[in-house]
Amino acid sequence: MASIVKRKKKYSVVYTYIDESGKKRQKWETFDTNAEAKKRKNQVEYEQETGTFIIPTAKTVNDLLEEYMSIYGVNTWAMSTYESRQSLLSNYVRPIIGDMKLEDLNPRVMDKYYRDLLTVRAVSTRFVKARTEFVTAKTVRQIHKVLHNAFNQAVKWELISRNPVEHATLPKTETKPRDIWTADTLIKALEVCDDEILSLAINLAFSCSLRMGELLGLTWDCVDISPTSIEQGRASIFVEKELQRVNRNAMENLNEKDIMFKFPRTFASTHTALVLKTPKTKTSVRKIFLPKTVAEMLVERKAAIEELKDLFGDEFMDFNLVFCSTNGKPIEGQVINRGFSKLIQDHGLPKVVFHSLRHSSITYKLKLNGGDMKSVQGDSGHAQIKMVADVYSHIIDDDRRVNAARLEEAFYSGRQPEPEEMIEKPVEEKTQSDQELLLSLLQKPGMAELLKTLAKTM
């Protein structure tokens, strides 16, 4: 039998069970309310009577994360999400609290863990160098997001009674505004750019609001640049995949989920693979219309690739990519990033990252269409329109402030009507209106006789 013990403001369900070695042990499970405790008490007693009671085990955080990744992560996450969260857990969770028993976790322990994380050195790997010396508040929040979800699963799996990070105290983060190029800077950059591939990449990223992977994964079968389409303003691209370098172990763990094509290995010993995969979200699959100038640039690019095919013959590896090297192999993001950084350095341009061109694109499209977020979302591929609103609402606010200033200038400023104008005009208009109403009434059959009858009775 189980019993309920009140401990300050909490309620504990206390019961005994026989462990795997045959020893009798006592278990305390604490709840916030008496109702929750009664529910658990009844459940324990029923399961013990029916022989369905599961013997509690002292599972560790590592045990939970192993099940969480293999059951929840594999079935739910995209490749990039799986890799990033696996990295967070391996670098900052497993080495620090991985050996702790789940039953020893509580809000105080987890708050201390989050606080101490800020003093932990950021982990650099062979392929990714840490950008900061210590773990940042932003990274702590990312770790919390994963752990919160993992512990929620543990509650559902009845491994723990409540989530120990439900009301965690998290470090504050400062959101810095994104630096983007102005239209004049962008025009200057394109004028001085003598790299045709980089120039095309800049134009496509800006005009189509593309992510790097979407840009480099674009294939000619998803490009409509026929003379008729260009003439009628219907030239477009269809975004349905992205180029990404993925971890081979992660790819195997996910059973190559979302992988559309694997490029041949460049080095036999590499632990990564270059692939074309489906986008992260369904809304990222989209059709984007091209400005005529950009469409014509793509026509020139296609002609240049045909010349390369003739020049290299069988040595040209044709993967049907818009962005490829002279032998047809895919171009990776680091190549574009290096060329972009060199362009900035050589010509003294404001320092921004290549991804900022996507933000510039969305910003100027919002300005051009008067803040129509839905149409911009269609081009940008954001999963939710709220994401556009949260990041770019200041653009619309600026336009609204301009509208208020224009209304002040056009309608309110300097408008001081004369007293006679304010009094006489309304009276004159009202009198004229009354006369018109009376005439219209008298013109109706029988109305004059009705009015005379009413006058006699008054």
C-alpha cells in the first residue's frame, strides 16, 4: 500500500517495492498538489495489485539522452537539427551531468548547472572552431531547450515525476541587430565584383531571399528561364533541396532520412558526406519569380557551363548544378564565403556575412510592398509568418512612422479654419439637406394629404 506525506507545501507518495536483487526498498515521489499525489498513489496501488507495477531503476541522464536521441530525435528531427543537438549534448551535458541519476535532479541543481555553464570553455572541434572563449548565454538557452524537451519525454515515459527544468532560471541574452548592406553598397559591390560565380550568387541570394544551401543546391531542372518566360515576366526558380555537408554517423542513425542524392567521396577516410537533401521545413519548398536581369544572368551561366562540358568532355562531372566548379563538382559554402570576404576586404566594403544578403532581400521587399509579410514569407520560406514579424517588424514600424508624419503635414499642420467657416458651412449644408428631404416627401403620392391631416390633429 502507498501513503501520502505532506512536506511543507509539497505532497509525497511513499511506497515500498522489491528491487531486482530481491531487496525491499522505499520510494518517495513528490508532487505539487494533493490531487496529483492521490492520482499517483492510486496508480501505484492498482499496478502493484494487478502485477503491472514497473520496478523503478536509477537511470542516469546519459541513459535518458541515449533513449531520447534514438527514439524521439531519430523520428522527429531533420539532419541538421539532429547533428547540432547531438553536438550540444556531447560537449556540454554528458561530460558534466551525464552520470547523475534522474532522481537526483531538481530545479536547484539544474539552475546551478546552467549558471556554471557560463564558466565552461567553448568546445572547438577539428572542423568547427569556437567563436567565443566560454559558453555563451545563447548556447545555454539552446541546451535548456533540448533538456526541457528530453525531460518532458522522461515524464511521459514515467521515468521521472516532473520536469526539473520547467521553471529554470536562464541567463539573459542580448539580441544584436543584424548588419546589412544598403542598396548603394550592394550596387557598388556588384560593380566591383569581377568573379562571375560570386556575382551570380550575390544577385540570386538578394533577389530570391535564398539561404546558402538552397543557392548551392539549385539544379537546372528547377530553373525556368525560357525566352517566353523571361518575356512574360514568369521566369522563376523552384527551391526543393539544399546542399549540405553532413556527418556520416548522423546520416546512418537517421537511415539517410531526407537525403535526395549523395555526391561521390572526395577522400575515402572523410567522416562527412556532401549531399542534396530536402529543406528543413515544408514551407522552404517554394517557387520564386526572378527579376529579368537575374534571369538573363542565369541564361549566360547555363551557356558557360555548356562550353565547359564541350571543353572537358567525359572529364566533366555533370550533376546538373547551377553552381559548380570547372569540372562540374559542387561548390561548397566556404568557397562562396571566402570570395565574399575577399571582395569586402579588397574594396573596403562594410563587413557583413553572406547570409546577411538574405536579410537585406527581405528588408527591401517589405519596404517595396508596404509591409506585405505574407508575400515575403512566400519568397523567404520562413516556417511561420510570426518569424518574419518578429525579426523585421521594425521595417514596418519605420514606414508607419513616416505615414504618421505625412498625415500630420498634409492634414493637420497649418490647418486653422476661420470661425465663420466652422459655423456657417454646416448650417447651410444642413438647411439645404432639409429642403431636399421635404421636397422629396411631397412628391410622393398621398404624402401632401397625410401631412395636412397630421397638422389638423396637432
